[in-house]
Amino acid sequence: MKPDYFIPAQGEPRGLVHQVEPNVLHPLPGARIPYARWQEQEAGLRTLLQDASKVAMQYSPRCAVPYVANVDAGTVEWIRGLGVEVVSYDITWMAYCGEEVPAPMREAFAAVVGACDAGIHLVQEAAAAGRTLRGFEVDDAVSGYIASRGMAQYIRHRTGHSIGREVHGVGANMDNMETHDERPVIPWTCFSVEPALYLPDFGVRTEVNVFVEERSARVTGEMQTEFVRL
């Protein structure tokens, strides 16, 4: 009896819940659509997605990114059957369950947030100047910021990857760790910036997607600057 929860680009979220577990989405905001019979469930899903033409789900075409592929095929088929396009959105946010986020976690997360900003600013400056920027340079800027905070030993992977229609694209990766990616970051492409630190007792990571235009670059979604408190 899993619930469905839809967060539209504009307006209030809304949920679809079985009447056996009407409070399963508490305390998330938004109205609830209850159902018990399968006919009510189908009608409720239509109401849930009433104005949507495209939804981003934990879905990865061809299971290209297994840890993203958490939605079952039946649900994807069901939503597509309503005429709604299902797309993948691979993003990372950090949350802490407890009264107060421990200081070491706050310090580590501040480092990856600052590193992410450093990478974004480099891309934006290069795009505005019309300067050729290569993938490894973005990785260097991000890892260099982390090194300046004395935490480089906790880096375990590259800064980011190219993004295409199936999540991981074929363009330049932001990488000077796993590979030395000399490919240029060209206009009308997208990639992730997702620095992370893996300490002995915990890990932190932040992630955004960056879209490069002819003489500019922009982050496509919201940027996290502090832990979500649960």
C-alpha cells in the first residue's frame, strides 16, 4: 500500500494514500487523496497528476544508474498510460535525523557546498568570457577548494558526469581523478557538479545539474546549503 507523493513545479504538493494508512505521508505538506478500491486508486492518480505533462521519478532508463532505479516498471507504465512522460532526475540532498547536526558534519558539508560553488562559478566565468573550459579543470577547482579546507584525503570520486537523455551522457565529465578528461565543456550540454566527502563515520555530498548555454551557464534546480532536519 505504498503512497504516491507529487511535488509540482508550481503549487502545493499532493499525495495519494490508502485508507488503511491515511497518515503515512505525515507530516509532509499538501492535500491527500484517499482510496480503497482499485478504481479509486486509478482515479486518484489521474487527479494527482492532473496538470502534469512530465514527471521526474527515481527511474533510470535501462537501469543505467542502479541506485536511482527505485520505481517499479508497473508504476512507470501506469503513469505513461495516462499520457505523462516519465524522466529521470539524479540528484542528492542531505538530511539529518536528530535535534542538532554534529559540528563535524556541518564542517564537512560546508566544505562540499563551497566546493560546488567554486565549480559553478568557474563554469559561469568561462562561459561568459567565451573561454574554452575542459572537464578536468572543473574537477581541479572543486577538489582544490576541498583541499584548502584540509579534507582532500576524503575525496573518493570525480566531481561530476555528463548528463544526456538517459542520465549519464557522452559529453565531458568533470573529472581529473578517475580519468583526465580533456574534452571541452561545450554550449547546450548539461552535467552534474556533485562533490562528496567520505569520512570514517559519515559521508556528505551535495549535487546540482548545470546547463551551459552560448555565453552563460545556470543551475537547473534548487541548491542545498544546509542539512534538512528530520
